[in-house]
Amino acid sequence: MTRLRELSDGFQYREQQEGTTKCTHCTDGTVAQWVDPEEAGQVYLNVSMLPPEVVGRLVKETVPCPLCHGERQVPKMVRFTREVPCPKDAALKMLLDENEEVGRIVVFAGFTGSVDRIVKLCLKEKWDVVRCDQGNFQVFAAKSDGTDGALATEEEPLDYWANMDHGKVAFVANPESGGMSLTLVEARMAVYWSNSWKPEYRVQSEDRIHRKGMDENLGCTIVDLIHLPSDGRVLDVIRANRKLELMTMGEILEGVDWKDAGEEGEMSVEEVTA
């Protein structure tokens, strides 16, 4: 499923070796193990959780490290992204054009490789980008020749986003990034290039453009880009979990004795759920 989700986003993660690195499994090329003479083939790599009567009959041995085979060096594997054609590119370009007059758009994606692809696409379409990755904010400026580069500015990324003098700016992030209180009401649209399996992050990321200060005349739109069936599957799981959450919350509220909770007539269930 993970490979399908990657492919649906227009890339695949791959690993390749780039030299070697020090083995972290051993210190001198050997490791200790304990053999049970009463049970043929029974080997323990750790005895801290075994009962004393079992530890008492074990025989400790020193053997070459199974990872580095005594060489103290292991292959250093580096992950890279292999991009493939994806129809989501054309869909996002259309949505960028649709939001050109507003000058702000929010795009969420479930993988770092997807975020990288979206940032490059937005910069190519002459949109500046505020990127949020694992809580770190960066600002990139679109160049006239379609290439990208880090923006040299003393302005904070979120201030750059909120400053409408900067023209077209896209906020690109994983739904889990940025924290609960992040507010992006300058945009009227949030696009989900892809989702994660965690419904709570979907809910909080939707709320970022639906907060006090939003333009109620323009409204807010949520767009999901569906390519392969894996996209629909993840979205179905998120919706099902959200439905169960709301059902459970409704049952809890129905079970509350509101007369005991406060003055009768002071607060209604409708007011609390709203």
C-alpha cells in the first residue's frame, strides 16, 4: 500500500549505497550470545528479561557481529526519490490558476517526496512557497526563468505568508506539520495531494483555513486529488474513523446529566456541540 501511495503521488523511494559507515551493533566486531546446552539451536542475544533458572544454565559465547561480520563497517544506504509522470501535476496547475486572484493556496501531501515535487511545481508556475517540514519553515522565491532558490529575507516565513504584498504564495506541508494552532486564513482553498492514515491530522489541517479571520464571502474549499485507488482507500479510512469519532462524541454528550453540570437552562447540548 505504501508503494502504491508513493506511485500515486508521482514518485518512488529508492535506496543506494554511498560508501560505508561505522557499525552501531558492535564495538569491536564481535557480539555476545548465550547458548542453551539443553536445547539444540536455542540462542539468546539478550538475557535481561529471562528468568534466573534459565540464565543459570546458559553458556556465553563471543561471535562475529552478524551485521558487519567483524569488519566494523556496514554499507551506508541513502534514500533518493525517483519521480514518474503524474496527472496530479496538471490538476494542481489548474487549481493554482484558479487561485491566482486570491494569491494564496495551501497544499498538503503525505510524503516528503510529494512535498518536494509540489514545491518545484509551484515555483515553476511562478508561485513563491512557504514550506513546513517537521516543524521547520522555509521560504522559497520563484525566479523569472522558472528555476527556484532560497529566498534571502529577514521576514519570518509566516509573516511572509500573511503579507499580501508578496503576490502569489503557496503554503506546502505535510498535514502533521506546523502544530495545532497554525492559522492560514489568507487562503480560500486547501488541496490534499495525498493523505496520511491519521484522521486527527486531517481534521486539524482542514481547520487551518476555517478559523476566525477567514473571508466568509469567498468561503473555503477542500480539494482531494485522487489518482490511483490507494488515494480513495486512505480517504475512506479517514472518513470512517471521523464518523466513528463523531458518533462516540454524540453518545458521550447524550449521556451527560446537564442539570448536574450546571444551572438548568444555562447551557444546552446544542450549544456545547456547536
